[in-house]
Amino acid sequence: MNQLLEYQPLNLYTNYLDAALKNPETAIIHDEALPAFPEIGTNYTYQLSHEAILNRAYQLASLGVKAEDKIIIFKSSKFDTYLLAVAASYLGAVPAMISYHFPAETIEVFVDRLENPFILFDDETAAKVAKVKNSSPEKQISIAKLLQAQAKEVPQVELPKDTIAYMTHTSGTTGIPKLICHSANSMGWRTKWQKTIFTKIAEKKLVGFHISPVHSRFNIGISSLMAMGFPMMPLSISNSDSVSKMLIKYQPIALETHPNNFVQWTSLAKRQPEAFASVRYYHSTFDAINNATMGRFLKASEKNDPIFLQVYGQSECGPMILKAHTLESLKTSDARDMGVGLEGLTEARIADKDGNVLPAMTDGHIQFLSKGRALTYYKEDDRFQETVFGPWWDSGDYGFMNENGHLFLKDRQVDLIEKIDSNLAIEDHLLDALDFLQEVIIVRAKDNSPQPILAVDPKQGMDWDAWWEQVTDLPHLNKPIIMDWDEIPRTATMKVQRLQIEKTLKEK
């Protein structure tokens, strides 16, 4: 067996150190400077960044951070968010990775749960931190304060492999987010899964990605890429002009982002396909993605015989179910077919609400079996256990499996609308058919009827005739509400906050 693919627990700092020793000159490239690491610039090496991480760790120690302390990292969505988590891990502290989107009220809930943790923040989040009433001022560390602190060497502290070492949060699409707890052991299974996938990339060339650094996906992806010695290009800016400039200049072999960012970049792929000319591997996780969107990117880099790998998973379980698409396979592919698990590591089943397994072709609750399952929700273990069925985890999603063991996703259980077999299938259909649409979301209106929310490509405008023609033989939908793409409320990983939209509609 490839030694790389042997199971190893994941300690964030130790993994980074090993990568820097093994591939010191491998490049990391950015589209903007990192506020917490001004000394390394936007184009540096594994080794240079490792030295800077040690300095930040020593500075955190001089400000009182020590082993087992919880430290909320609540700052702008840039790569240094992750580098700071690695620095905290060196000290044996436990980083809680929190999206900068959240209001002060949510941070107060986290401060209570984590019993007055340290909070590391920057200019982007400073005003919100100032409004957090239950946090001790001496435990609030601005990036400016951190950079001025003394850097006196202290030794590395490793936590036991099965204790909480890292926290992320649920998306918050269904209320106050829960804090998901990961250990070195649980994260190790996820990196084994991820490295198995990365062995399929033919050459050790540049991997570009635009992913939320607070999501557990980010940590697993970075740790795996670095363990394998890939050069990386983490992008912070999602607008098409910046993305196009970086892709053309640096020519990555692989590109990953959230499904909704792929949707956002579709008009770029249409307008300027040469931006994606170097890409052979597209990678998308979190949510399902429609065929027309995948097809647009595969077409843009057609000469490379590209593959679009769609991965369906959850923060609690990690990456789970995968399916590889090509231009040829898309012709007959059902976009709701998520594919299959990775043998020996992940699988899915369909069960009723009590956990009884249902036969093929029967709709029910999607449950996951993952060796990398999280430990618990911090201080909300009862909520975690509600969805545990022995070794199986209820995903909160709804779907079925066919006779070949392929998993078909229909909807989140909380999103089901009466009379609509699958909102997601209708959203996919409309995005596929109407190229002026950037986003389609179907939510429940005040009277629980299906209400489409649309974002329209500003260069094309809304084509009402085409819209009404497309929806003629679909289940009844209300007249769409049109919003700007940027106005649609989203989580850190760009998932649409459907319940937030419904709440707003009901208040009107």
C-alpha cells in the first residue's frame, strides 16, 4: 500500500511541520496579502510559512494561550485563518473556527458554550467583537496586538489523539450553529479519504481553490495536499475578474470551490473559457450541483479530457459519497445521483425516522457510516445523539438508493414542501434550461406555497417569456421574487440560508 495512504491521526501542526521538512520549497500562492502574516507576502514556500507559524505560536503563548485553552478564530475569510489555527495547535490549544458572517449575538452564545475562550479577530470582525458583552477583554486578541507581542520560544504540546482538538460549526441554515468537535483520530480518517482521491491527480501541479477557511473541508483538504507535496493557490476573492486573472496567470491543474461559486462563475466560463484552459480536475463538495453548471466548466477545458468530481458529505462525517462526471457521462447523468461511498471508509443507507433500513427505490432519511465522524456537538451532546443510530449518522437529508447502491439526494428534511417531489430537482432543471439565471431557490411562502427566489445575470437580464415557458408543466410555483446574487443570505460555505429567507417572507 502507498505509505501516504496508511491511516495517520492528524495533528495540524505536526502535519505542517512534516510537509515543510519534506517539501520545503513547494509554493503557496495568494490573490491578496494575509493580515496576520505580513512577513510572507503572497507567494511563499511551505518552509517560510512554517517559520512564520512558529512565531505566531510563540506570540500567542506570550499572550496567555496554552494547552487545552479554547480559542475562537473569528476573522476575515483568508488563508491566514487556517495558519493561525495551526499556530494554536502547536500550543495544544483548541481552535474554534467561526465564520466572520455571524453577528455578535451568535458569538455570545459560543462564548458561553466555550466558557469565556480567547477570541482572535481582525479589522473585519472588530466591531462585532466590541459588542460581545460576555467575553473578558484580556482574552480578546486583535491581529495587531498579536503581531506586536513578544515571540519567546516554547515547546510544542500535543493533545491526546482522541480528545477534542479542533472545532468547526454547522452551517446555521437551521438556527444557532452547533459546534462540531473533531479529534486527531477522527480527522485522520478524513485525510486518508482525501489523500486517496488526490492520488488520482496525474501530476504534482498547482491546485487552486476558493473554500471557506472555517469549514472542516478546508483543514482536511489543506492537510492532505501538503502531506502529498502539492503546490497550492488558496483564493480569497470570488469575483470573476480576480478569479480569471489568477487562473490565467498561474494555470492550476485542479480547481475546487463551493457549488454556488461554480454557479456564480458560470458566466465567466461562458464569456472567457480560456481562464479554465489549464484545469483537468474540478472538485466540488458540500451540496449537489446541476449538470449544466458542470458541463459549462468541462466544456471550457475540453481539450484536457477534464473530470468534474462531485462530493457529497457533511461537516459531522466529512466527505462521504462521490461521483466523477465527464462531458460524455453528463449526457445521461441524473444530477440528483450523488454516486457511491469510498470502499472501507464511507457508505450510505436509507432508513425511516426510527433507523429501520428501507429497500431500494424507497424515499427516506439518508444515513452515513463514516470512520471520520465527529465526536459530538460541544455542550450539546443530546442533540448530537438524536441523530446517531449505532455507527450510523442521520444526515438530515432525504432521498433514496437505487439497486446499484447509488445514492439519490432529494432535499433536506426541513426543506420539504408539500406537493413538490424535490425542490432541488426543480432548481436544477431551471438552472440547466435558463442560462440568464445565476441562482434559483424554492422556499416556502407565507402560506407554505412554493416561492421561487431568482438571481439574474445582470448582463442578460430577466427573460419572463422563457421563464413561464419552462415552468408550464412543473408543479405550481408562485411568481418569482428577484434578488441580487449578493443579497441572498448565505452561510460561510455559500449555502443559501433558506430558513432565513422564509422568515423574511413571513414577516413581510
